[in-house]
Amino acid sequence: RPPPSIAWHYHPVPDQMDHDAILSEARMVDLRWQNPLEFPALLCDDLSQTYKERFLYLTADQYFLPVFIHNPKYAATLRTWLGEDYFGTLARFLLRPKTFILREAAAFYRENLEGRSSVGIQLRTATMKGHDMAGLVAGFDSFAWKRWVPAFWKCAYFASPKAAGTGYFIASDNHRAKTEADAFFGTNQSSWYSQEITRGHVRGHVTALIDVLVLSMCDHLVTTSMSTFGYIAAGLASLPPSIVNFDGSCLKDMTSQPCFHKWSYLFTAKCYDKHQMVSPEVRVCGFYRVPDASDDTF
């Protein structure tokens, strides 16, 4: 259902309008990773004054709602519309997989996890490649498989121990991680959706959605630091996850809201207030390296 206080309507009239006429009243706003220029306007401005066009089309690769939430003009209205769990409220309404995907996810959960404590483990091994972390050479070295990957199993164990008959669901981009989970938890307590996750064909995308949905059904979550895949699962469930950081530490997150990676873009905005513009999603999102003094700016 639509969030409280918001009426969502589809009106067919725009479909009949001239495409060029619509574009003449639209502004394309690029919020992608390498463009910090538009974010200060989202934080500080009355957008009806900053942009003269009637419609804004946002191209984004990053969650940007926290910027609007702190904009003095829009903050009260957005919080009235969406409450404090704004990502979960919107995600459960807007992210709607096809019915057959929902059925497959529900059937897998019933067969493998229903009726017992469950921990969903989202382990993104691709994170360990190419991020200049000390000791990593050519993808995986002994650190990755001897310390980092086992950190997920230990973190999950503390969330709900094996002795409780817990079911551990593994969502990973690497089959080796799944077989190692079997060795740690036992095949009767670990499970994963067996089909391949890949961007190379439609079924691979379907499998990824099923993984996200099953993760969101679990009682506890263990996710990879700075991974959008994990953010979506935690947000859909409104369940703060435990996060495995890049040094192998396991930390309980303070919120199910996705971390806002772009806050550093806003430090020079004219209305920025480091004391007032604080909320759970504005936090250090994780480290690709050992933190140092420069991180005090966050």
C-alpha cells in the first residue's frame, strides 16, 4: 500500500502529450558517483526556485533521500509522509518483484528456514578485489579466506548459535563461500538458493532478487560493509544488520537505513550544519582500509 499521507496516481494524459513538450519542461539532474555538484542544492535550496522546470528527472547510482530529509524546506513534510523508517517505507511499496519471484522466495524460506531462528548472511566476495587493501594480491590471498570470510560465520554464530537449531541462509557471489559455510555450520543448518547470480542473463537477476527477499525474511542479518545488496535486504526488513567490515571486525549497525556514502559532498554547502544535520544514515559507512586521523572529518 502507499505510505500514509501519500496518494499515488497514474494519469494517462502525459502518455498522449508531445514528448518534446514534456522534455522542454524537464530538468535532468545527474547524481551519479562522480558528480558532487547537484547535492548541495538538494540539501539547501527551494528546488522550485533553483530549477525553473516543472519536472526533475534524477539519474542516480546512490541513495539520496537523506539529503532531502535534512533540507529545511522539505524535512518536516517528508518525515510526516514517510516516518523515520523512510527507506523501508518506500522500498516495500516501490520495489515490487513479479509474483513468480515472490512465490519462489517464499517457497524456499518455508522449506529451509521457517519454524526456527534464522540468520541471513550476505557475503560479497567481489568487494575484496581491487580496493588496495594491504595483503590482497590478485583477488584473494590468505587473509581473505583465513580471516575475512570466516568472520561472517562467527558474526552469524553470535547472532544465533548453532546449538539453537538455527538456519543459516547464504547469499554470495562465490560458490566457495557457500561450501565453506557448509563446513562451518553443517549441511543441515546452512542453505542457499542454488542458481547462479549473474548480470549476464535475466535468470541471474531473478536469482539475485530471490536472495534479497529471503535475506529480508530472516530473523537476523549479517551483511558486507558498504554493499548495496545488503542495504536493500536490511531496508526491506527494517532490520539493523550486523556488518562485517574490511578488517574482519563484526559491528552491529545502528539502523536499517542504508548508509549515505556521499555526505562528504555536502561539507561545503551553504546550509550545512555538522551539529544539526545528523541522523543514523549519516555515518561512517565502512572502510576499504584501516581508518586514520583523516576520518575524524566524518
